[in-house]
Amino acid sequence: MGNYWIYENHTEGYEVRWKLKSILHEEKTAFQKLAVVDTLEWGKALILDGALQIAEKDEFIYHEMIVHVPIYAHPHPERVLIIGGGDGGTLREVVRHATVKKIDMVEIDERVVKVSQQYFPKVASAFNDPRLNLHIGDGIKYVAETTQEYDLVIVDSSDPVGPAVQLFSRDFYQSIYSILAEDGMVTVQSESPIFFEEAFRSVHKNMGAVFPRVNIYLASIPTYVSGPWTFTIGSKKHNPVKIQGDRTCLSGLKYYNESVHEAAFSLPQFIRSMVG
């Protein structure tokens, strides 16, 4: 094994690196640089434009938390829209729920889907689910133009740089609000409050300008930037802190459970102060 490392810069003063066993795949898609690497500590990892998106060893934390928290916070989630999430992990968790009858997924880069199916079959395992309608295209455009109505929208996006900036905007959240049912909700990944405070604050502010109820919850994802990682829910009606109805947690999950659900909304004071 050679002495190969991959470096990821988060700020001018902070970077992380992972030692590699090998580089399995590299290409330039129509939208971004895509790579699959085999790391010494974290297994295979998907890299987009130099940023680690998923790693085999800990991807379940992010995917279970972005999905099961809002699904259990809604009493009857039947129609779900996923924006992004081309690796398939979010979809894998959504299809676990028998209450979900229809899933639309909009991913701008088809190569992410194809490469994930090839190199991460356990993550990208649900693309053949009959409830799924996969749309290759722009999620912002889809939300602005669709006539469909949803109970839940999950925005599994990359960081707010380049075209993805609009996925964190008030206008985008307003478009989502308009396609949600009267008791619908949206959940988004909302970055690190320590390293990307401005982006984190803007999500809360922009969503709060649209939704009557906005809540933040946390998870620790080791291969993401150090410290807590945030998710933000905008809800038209239901309190997402509580599991709705008499529902039993799915078996076979690795991270999420009923206790984690409620505890994840307990915010440290410094994070409360950022949005208070």
C-alpha cells in the first residue's frame, strides 16, 4: 500500500486528511469531479469536488437521522420528495417505511446514481423500489414547477457553494412550502454551526420566514467536519420533537431510536444563542 492521502479543506485554517488504500474511480461529470476511494479507516468513500459525501463506516448516521426523525414526526407520511441524495442512502431509509406510498427523487447528476450503484450497493440498494419515480434534473426547477403535493420533503444537498446555494434560500423554502400538504414538513441538512455558522444561521432564518414552526436537531458524523452536524425541520403543523401516534421504531437501525429522536433536539446553549 502506498503512502496516499486525500485532503479536505474546510476553512483557511483547518483541514482533515484520510489515508487511502487505493483510488477506485475518477471522472469529471457534467456537473462536478467525482471520485470513489478506499480509505484505511472508513472503507470506501464517495468524493464530490474534493469533499467527502459518504463513507461506508458511518454513512448510516447521516441517512438515518435525515430520514427517520421527520418521518416519525409526521403522523401519516405517504408522499415523499427527496431532493439530491444521488448516493441512495436517504432513499434506502425512506423505503423502510410501509406507510410511504409514493417517492419522487430529483438528482441533478445521473453519474452519482450510477457510480453509487456500482461501488456502494448496500447504500444504493433501493433504486428498484416500485414506489420510486427517479427524475434526473434540477431540484429547484422541479419544486418550482411540479403540481404534485407531498407530506414530506427531504433536501439531501451538498454544501452551499455554486448552484447549491439556492437550495438554502428563502425562495426555495417558499416553493417547498407551496407543494406541501396542509400538515407537511421539510427537513434539510444545515451544516456545522461551528465551522459554517453563517450558512447554519441563514437556513434557520430563511426557513423561519416561511414556516410557522422551525426546529434544529443534531447528530455527530465522524467523517464530516468536526463537532455537531445540524438538520433543520420546517413544519406547517406538527411538533417534530415528538413522535406522532403510537408507532414502533423500525428494527435493524444502527443509530436512530425513540430516545435519540427526542434527545437530538436538545441544543447546547451556544447553538441556541445563534438562532435565539
